Amino acid sequence: MPSDLYVFEPFDLDPDRRQVRRDGEVLPLSPRQFDLLHLLVAHAGQVLSKDLLVDAAWGGVAVTDNSVEQAISALRRLLSTPTGAPLIETQARRGYRFAGAVHRTARRATDDALEALLAPHRAWTEGRAALETLEGSRILHARDVFTRVLSEVPDQAPVHVGLANALIMGFEMTRSDAAPDRAAVAAALNHAREACRLDPAYGEAWATLGFVLDRAGAHADALAAARRAVALEPDNWRHHVRLAYTSWGEERLREAHRTLALLPGFPLAHWLAATVHVARQVLDEAERHLRAGMDAEAGMVAPHGRFSGVALHWLLGLILLARGARVEAVREFERELANETSGHLYARECCANTWYALAAVRLADGDRAGATEALRQAIARVPAHPLANAVLDVWRAPQAHPGTHVPAADAPAEALVAAAAQAVVAGAPVRVQQAVAGALRTAPAGSVLWWLPVEPLLGVWQDREPWADVLALLRNRAA
């Protein structure tokens, strides 16, 4: 609502427009002069110390007494009255006092003014609804909406939160590319932090900061921010699901279950719980969560509505394939591929992983041509897909990949898995399991290689003995 006007004849001070008028004519005040006068007028009759005036007009920056005196003198010249009596009095060794009679006049907002106040909030609602579809085109639209709103209300924490979410979701759409949009992460981090500074008690700001920090690789800080959001607003399911996404092991399971208690049937919460059970190798429980998520998605009023899910059919297909249920697994993979047209921000990545899984199925059937085509389909969606490229590299130049090379012991765990996949397709008896185990022992806490028990090409589930150490480490990391 509009702030009250301060009237001291023949002047009036408008806090909203940051203007002082004399008989309707705007006076040429600098921002510091306005801040000084606003404080004095708002406390008319009271003696204000120089320190208080410096803090208001200079933001606590150290300045000399002469700077304050010069600013007061300039105000006195601008506020001259017919009688010549100064409106601002100097109180020796104490400070300054506004001596004029001040009346506060309440202003009623016009319809246009009310509309101007509502417009940014209406736009914010529009932007948030666009984000919650999780569709790429709508996310880009939301980014534009929040950018526009921010230019109108730059000091509103929810607007910074909205823009941070739009930016980080934009990054997520590129995260599997060879050159992901890291600039979007940096911008999202700035806006999330600004929201926390503007409103430290706003749980949504901390939850958003936690998710962005996780994407930036600052996992410990991400957990701290997400946990703060939950502590501030324990009944907000959005905070619990972000903490589930950021955390791992028992904490992820607990937060996924709390999300489902607050929002039953949320597909993503079921998927997050399933990932922990896969890493623990409790596939029956993982399947239960995935099917519950699918049932909830099928019951949505409109397909691909708010918070629609992906990857449910892909992960269930991997579980079924690990059990030897090939036909049922392929059926789930085909259902996952049918989601590609949904526009979901993760659809492209999920479909690439699904085509890689289908390549493993076709290779097991002895259909190398079909496997090659499936791998090409994966790369068409994610050109930097590490496993699909690793396998095709062997077939493109078999003499350069005899399958006997084991990466260095300090290689990333994902690179070691790619080497294992190359060994499988090359038909070489190379064992990289101990190297993978070593990489897991030194990897930071988290979900690295959580999917390995159901990796479709390596057949870990059917041939567990060589992978026993790796499986035990994955189980312990997910505890």
C-alpha cells in the first residue's frame, strides 16, 4: 500500500517516489539528502545524533562531521521559509532536530495504483505455474517472466527465488551436454543468495539455495541450506523433496517419505526413494516405489501436468532386465520413450539412457546392428553420453580398443564403468571391479554409481561375485 505523505507547509515529502515538493514543484535533492530529510521529518521534534544520520544516509560508511554539516546546510538552503526560521535545528553536541510542524497524510490507492501493485505478484504466480509443469518451453517462459518482474520489484525475495529456479532448471536441461550452461548456475546462485539476504526467514529461499548449491557442486553447503528450509517451514513438501534430491541414503529415504506424507503419490518422491533401494540392492522395494509413482501419474487429471515424472519406466525396466524379465523390461523402456514428446526438462536425458539400455538388450540377443542403432539414438539425444560413446568407440576402431587397458586408479568412477563396458563389448577378460571399488572409497559422500547394480550392459546383478566389493560399498554408502 502507498506510504503516508509528510506535509510541512509549503513542502511535502513522498517516501514512495523519493521526492520533496514545494507547492507542487519537485526539489533537486540528492539520494543522501533525501534520506537525511526523510529520517528527520519522520522523527520531527526529536534530536537525532550524527551517527544515526550517517547510518541512514551513508550506510554506516565512515564520514567526517563536516560531511554531515554540509548536507544539512544544503537542506536548509532548499527548505527556506518565508519567515527565515530554519526547519532543521542544530543541537550542540547532540545532533539535529526537525523543528517544523509535520502532518502525516494517508493516501488511498487508486485502482491504477492497486493494479500496479498486483501486477508483479500476478506475474510471479504465472511464472511459478510455468515452472511446475517441468516443461522446457514453459521454464524458458518463466525465466523471461521473472526477469521482467524483477525489474519492477527488485527487492522482493520471492521474485529472486522464482528467477533462481528458472535459471537452474534451464541448466538442468543442458547438464548432460558437452558444454552445460554453467553461467545459468552462477546467475541462479546470485539470485538465491539475494533472496536469503532479503528475507532470512523465507524457507523457499533456503530450499532453492540448497538445490542450486548442489548443482554447483557445493554439497555440504547445499545440505545445510536445504535443512534450514525444512527447519523454518517443516510442513512445506517442496522443501522436503529438495532435501531428498540433495541428500543420499537414509536421509533421502526419510525426506522422500515425508514428502509423500504431505503430498501423497508425488512421482518424483517415489523415484528418489527407489534410487536408494537400488543402491542398497533391495530391488523389490525399489519396484514397489516405482509402481506407486506410475499409479499416481496415471491418476493425474491431465497427462504431463504439474510435477509430472520421468525415468520411472526406465528404472523399472532396468530392474526387470536385471531379473531376466527381458520382454517386460523392453515394454517399460518403450513406455519411457513415449514420454519424449512431453517436453519434460529431463526427457531427453532419460530417453538417451533408455536407448542405451535397449542397446544392451539387443546386444544380448546377438543383434549388433540393432544395438549400434540404439546407441546412435542415445547419442542423437545426448551427444556426450559417456557409455554409449564408449561402446561405439570400440566398434568404430577395435584395434585401438583391445579391451585390456584399465584407467588409472585415480580415474573417476564413471570412467572406470565406461572402461568395463568397453571390455564387455570387446570380449576381453579385463577386470576393473577393484579399480571401481577404489574410486568409490575415495569419492565424496553421495549417490555416485547408485544405478550400477542394475547397469544393463555389465550384468552386475547376474554375476555378482566379481563385483562383491563394489556392491558392498554402494550398500554402505546408501545406508
